[in-house]
Amino acid sequence: MSVVPADDFLHPRPVDEPYWNETGWFSFMVPERDLSGWVYLYHRPNAGYIVGGVAVWDTTATENYDCLVYDWGEAYKSKPGDEMFDFSLDNGLTVELLEPLKRVRLEYRGQTAFNAGVSIDLEFTATGEPYAGELATEGMSEWGKGHFDQFGRMRGTLVIDGETIVVDCPAQRDRSWGVRNIVDNPRGEFTWAIGERSSFQVLAVNTLPPAEDPGTDTTEHVVFGYYVRDGEHGAFTPGQGGTIRVTRRDGGGRPLELRIDATDSLGRRLEAVGRVRNNLNWQGYSWLTIFWCLVEWEFDGQTVHGELQDYWPLHHARSFIRRQRQMTEFAAHSLLAEAGDRG
């Protein structure tokens, strides 16, 4: 699929399909503060509403309800003239397309007592061409039949608790469109990093049935992505045998370290080791849990920052996290018992 400027606008659609969906997501980070954030939005034009908002978090909290900024999930009625990246919502989010496939302005002004004084003023500028790949793996194509990702740079400011924080960072954006009615999303990992020497984006899925998936010490298989090195783009596809492995989690199931080992369509091998720097337990959709993380990556002789979305079907996540906590509690009780015996 080739990407054209018209893909930054709402697409022609079947008017009788209520699940037609058009989505945009933009990342940002301040690595020296272990701070991450995003602007995420989607249109349901046949249903007549838009969902859009922001999240910002660091190491001080891990949940939607106690992170630095969180305002996402309410549906707002679409207005005449609203476009994919040209609209304003009553929660204070304003999005403006400055140049298709090149520049988007993102602004947010807190509108309620809990986020009064919060402001976000950012501009995404593309630094690479959009990459279009087919999410053809079972359970993933429902995220969007039309899809592209794009590397860029995010610049601007955040004002939180009276402090102005400068943002000037590598960034990733995602754009998809099509019928979205997800009923069976597999567990997996979506991750990316942008460096001066090379960059990557990788999506991997777990192929075990949930009842047989321990959640730890498993290998997820690469199904999608790309690798940019020496100015050349190579693709990651299912037939090339690439893997992502989360090598360490904490007692609550959160990922702490991970490894990528994958070969692209040009025969180049990516070996990357990531260390998680923060974590947001995101449950923006009722059927999905994501451990959304800032990651410090080592690959190709460089240290760079990116993200990990460690995503789970909700019921799968619930059973895994409860099991992890039980194991942690059992281990703690065993250590106390041993200490008592030695005493």
C-alpha cells in the first residue's frame, strides 16, 4: 500500500458500517525525567463522535488515576467540518494539520478542577517517510485495514503543576482506518526506537492459547515492522523468524527488561536490549490492558530511547497479574519463614 497526502484526512467509507474507525496516535518523551506521554484520538464518523485526549506519566505513579496527566476516553459529538486532524473537543484538545504527512499541531488545555492549569503545546514534524505495512496476522488486522507509521520529532512544552517542561524528542506516530470491531486480540509487544545511526519498529505476538501461556519466559514472534540503517529501509515479516522476549518482570507483571532478535528483508540482523524506565498500566479499552513504557535501548553501538507497549487481552492479563502477585507473596512468606527458622 502506498501512502498519499489524502491519508491524513478522513477516508471514503460505507455509510452503514457503525464500526468504521479512523485513528491517530502521537508519542512524546522527556527521557532525562523518565517522562512519557501521548496524544491519542479516533473518529467514529458513522456513529457521529470523536474520542481524543492525552496522558503523561513518569516514575511516580503507574495508573490512569494517579499519573501526572490523564484525560482520555470520553466521546464527544462530531461537529460539521471536523476532519481527521482538524478539530477541537470540549475537554480542551485541539488538533491542527499543518502539512499532510509532515506536520501536525497538538494542543491541550485542562478544563476541569482536577487538571486546571495543565497545558500542552506540541508540534510533530516527520523525519522519515510513512511506512505502510499490512497487519495481516490473525487478530491484528482488525486494528485497521489501512495503516501507516512514521518517525518524527516532537517539540514544544508541557505545563504541569505550575512547571514548564520543554519537549524536544524523537517521536512516533501511528495512523489507521477501517472497520474496527475487535473481539479476539492476541497478547504481544509493540516497540520502537529512533537513533542517529539506526531506528526500528517491531510488533510481535504470542501464539500460545491463553490457558497455556505463563506470561513469563515466553518468546513472541515478530509479525510486522521495519528497520532503518544507513538510510535503507528493511521490513520485518512473519516468515523471517524474528523474536521479542521480555526477560524480566516485576511482581505485578510489569516488564522490566526485553530483547529483540530479528532479521530484516535486506538480511540485516537487529539485536537490541531494552531497559524499562517507567510504566503506565493503561486500560483505555474495556477489553485490553497495556503496560505502556519508556525504554532505554542498546543496539547498533548506540543508546537511544523509545517505547514498549506490552499488551494483553484483559481477562488474560487479570489471571496473569493475580498469579504473579500470589507467587510474589508466597516467595516473601517463604523468606520470612526461613529467616525465622534461622533465628
